[in-house]
Amino acid sequence: MTDTVQLSFKRDWKTAFTSVKALMADPDDTAQVFRIMRALNVDTAKAGYDRLLQTAEGGRMAYDRVELAEHLSDPAYVARFPEGSVGAAYAAFLQRSGFSAQGLAMVSQSEEPFEAPHPYEWFGRRTRDVHDIWHVLTGYRADDPLGEACLVGFSYAQTKGLGWAAIGLGAALTSLRHPQGRAAVAAIWEGYRLGKRAKWLLGEDYEALLCEPLGAARKRLRLVRPERYFALDGVPRTIGPVAVAA
């Protein structure tokens, strides 16, 4: 391992195009997501990190540089949160889905074996590690391709990363092949609009946020029910035991 950190800010459109096509063919190929992010979100972590430093608690969080994947992969840590909290809803999400923060990290590391010891890289990992918490906060299901697509729209609004925009466009085009395609595209666009409306979630202290009551956290973060998403046929109206509407 070298101590020299070389970060590229050049977009790789060819890789992004190839990976978007592969992801449209197989939505479960999560590795393609990270290839797209590496190809297009080249300056997003820098912009996000610089923005974090402008927040009231951002300097402290940047100094502490907590690796959320380590905490969120610890069963004892995840089990510590009180009933009705964001953390308890996240624990229920993990149990129901079978997902894990460490599993997501491992997929991303397979695409980028050397994770640079650099503040921008840390912020990128932080963005990756809160993805499933955003599922809990927004109500978009992780086991539903449309739920993922809607969260992609939300994530683009929050991060301005072109990788999210490319995935969202691919998801919208794929949706148009199905009978409810126009309604699905409207739901993805709604995700973008709700992301614009919400507070900037990457500026949150997630260790504190996980302790908050879920309904109160949604209200504070200006997160509202994604009506177009839940209006589609066959989409459950609750996430586990917790209703989406706060």
C-alpha cells in the first residue's frame, strides 16, 4: 500500500454507459451501481465534504471521521435503539431484508479495492453507508425495483451526483416498458422532488439520528409520504410495523 493518494476528477462516460446498460438488464447487479458512481460522481464527495464543513456539527463529524459501516454491521449496536426510533426501524429493515451495511461495503470494495485514507473518500463511504437508512426514512422499499429507483431520484436531488441521474434515467426508461410505466416514472420524479424538499440528509449526525423517534425525525427532516409511489398497485403501504405516514 502506498501513502500517496491520487484522486481523479475526470468522468468516465464510456464505463458509465456500459454499466447503465448492464444494470438495466439486471437490476440486481449491485456492482454496476458502484461502477457508475466511480465513473460519474467524481467531484460529488468533495462538494459534499466541503458542504459538511459549513454545517454546525460538520467540523466535529469530519474530525471524528466515524466509519458508519463498522457500527451498522455490529448486531449489538443496531439492537440498542428504543422501540419506535429510526434505529429500531433500521434494525427491523435489516432483519426483514437480510441486507447488511458490511455486505454493501464489500460490494463497493470489490470495485475499488484500495479505499484511500482521504477525507473525500471517507465522505463517499459515509454516503454509501446511509443508503439503507434513507430507505427507512423515506419509506421506499429496498426489495422493490421501483422503490430503489425512487430512492435514486431522491439521492440525485440530495447529492447532485451524475451517477444517480444516469441510474434514474435508466430506471425510468426501463419502467416505460411496463403497463404502469408512466405512473412509475412519475413516482421516480416525485422521489427527486421530495429529495429537493427535504433537509440535506448527509449533514446529519447519524449516531444521534438513529436514536430519534421515526415520526419526529421525518417531520424535522421535511420528509413526507411519497404518494405517487404508494398509489401504484401492489405496493405495500407500510414498512414493517411502522406506517410510512408520520
